[in-house]
Amino acid sequence: MKIILNGQEQNLADPQNLNQLIQQHIKDKRRVVAEVNGTIIKSTQWESLSIQEGDTVELISFVGGG
Amino acid sequence: MPAIEPIQSKVMTDTPLKIANKTFTSRFLLGTGKFQNKSDLATSIELSGVEIVTVALRRIDLERHQENILEYIPPDITLLTNTSGARNAAEAVRIARLARETGCGNWVKIEVINDSKYLLPDNEETVKATEILAKEGFVVLPYISPDLYTARALVKAGAATVMPLGSLIGSNQGLKTKELIKVLIAEIDIPIIVDAGIGAPSQAAEAMELGADAVLVNTAVATAGNPTQMANAFALAIQAGRLAYLSKLPSSKNLADASSPLTGFLYES
């Protein structure tokens, strides 16, 4: 299953939910915001949202800035 | 070099800076970008007494481990997320909503830039974004090119402050827009925070002497030879400038005006 994750094409072997996808990539999930196909997904819904073929997922966090 | 205790003002009495529903003792806002060493950021916050810092939101780098900037910011500091990277109002609104979702509050610095050479803010799009976000309950601090009509539109749109630029972002050129900022200070009733281009403590003091309510600095601190000491220098300058403003600066003149008496000279007969 192909998705776009943070602008990069990714091939996911198994069906998975958003929480599993995030866990694969990020150790510290605090202060991470997830957007799927342009919609913000609250962290309480990560578990129940299954990733679909062609989804665009953005994982966002804080950096230094002025 | 032995440590010296910085001079503390013994006479300064000031009303706190009020932004939306919060009050602040410090009139210095610090940007957190460009710090090579993140522990310098933590020390700079401590040595400058700032109570508000700006942060940005970006895609997480999935290839490399990324330090969490929030670990270097004490929890009692108000986080002001900027919308850097936004090229229009819609993108700024999207970033602000993402910021709120992190659970780090609803304070947002609107920054809409669609010019890569001068990085000047798009005032019109900034007003649009402010209107939308203020209605959604955000505390909106818009960053603009100083312009009276834009500032008035922002007040009407529900902005909490107006943040006019002193000069181009990161240019360290100081208060190139001084005369226009003076107009905003005179005409706009919400706090005026001078943001961008402030390259030295003397320039921050100058902004405060004019009557600006606060100053935001990032590059000049973060890229200084000694960032933490520079943060302290800015804090002292901002306080000095504020005290000078409260003490009512005498006006400048074109001709000399002797400081010593012009009578009783020794050669008089």
C-alpha cells in the first residue's frame, strides 16, 4: 500500500492504523500533530483511524523559530 | 573574568504588559530559532527573564532524530507559535490550528510571507488570517510591515497586539521603520511589539524609548558570539529603554543648550 508520509512516498506492507504508523517513526509522541488528507486527527483517534492506499499523512512538531 | 551583579533599577515602577488575558513583567520576547546549542536557549531564557518565546511548526524529520525544542523551554513560559512557512491566509490558518492541536495553547504569531528575497510580510493576507483565527478564539499577534491602515484593520479583526517590523528579518539593521512605528504607537491602542531586524541592545532600547510596549529578538541573540550574555544585555537594554520612556525623554534640538550655568564666569568683572 502506497502512501505519502511527510512528502515522501512510502510502501506499507501491512494494513495499519495511524498510531502504529506514528510509533514506527517517532519515539516521543508528545507534541506531535497528525494530519491525514488535510484533516487534523486528534491523538485520541489515532488508534481507530486505519491508513488507506493513497493517503497523505503529515506528522508535525515544534522547532526553534522567531 | 569575575562575575558581576548586573545593576537593578531601584526606581522602576511599571504597569505590567497585558496581552489578551495574561499579564507580563518582561517586555522582551525571545525567538528560539538559530541557536546552535540548545542549552544556550535555556540559559538565555533564564538570563533574559523573558516570559514569552516564539516557536515554529515543521514536518518531523523521519530520517534523523530531532531534539525536542520544548525540553529547553520552562513550562511556565508562554509559547507563541509562529505561522512561518505560510504564504497566504489559508496556510497561516492551517498552521495555527495544528499548533493548537499540540495542546500548547492558542497563542499564534501570524507570519505570512510570499517573497523569498526580502521576507516581507503580506499585510493583506495577515489581516484575513487574523480575522478568521480571532473568531476561532486564538490570541493573535500579527507580524506586519508598519502601516496605519493595516494596524487599524487588525484591531478591528480582533488582534491582541500589532507587531511591526523594525527592518528586514535577520538583517540586524535596527529601526529603519522608526517614523512609521511612531505613528502606530501614537494611534493604536493595543500593544505594539517591535519584531524583526533588531540587531543590538541599543536598537531595542531605542524602540522602547519611543514607547513600544515590547520587543521581539531572535537572530541578534541566537547568532551572537555569546548568546546567553547577549540575551542578558538585551533584557537590560529593554528595561533601560522602558524606564527612559516612562521618565519622559526631553525633546531633541537643532542648536546647543548649555548644561552648565551661563552666568558667574570667573573672567566676568
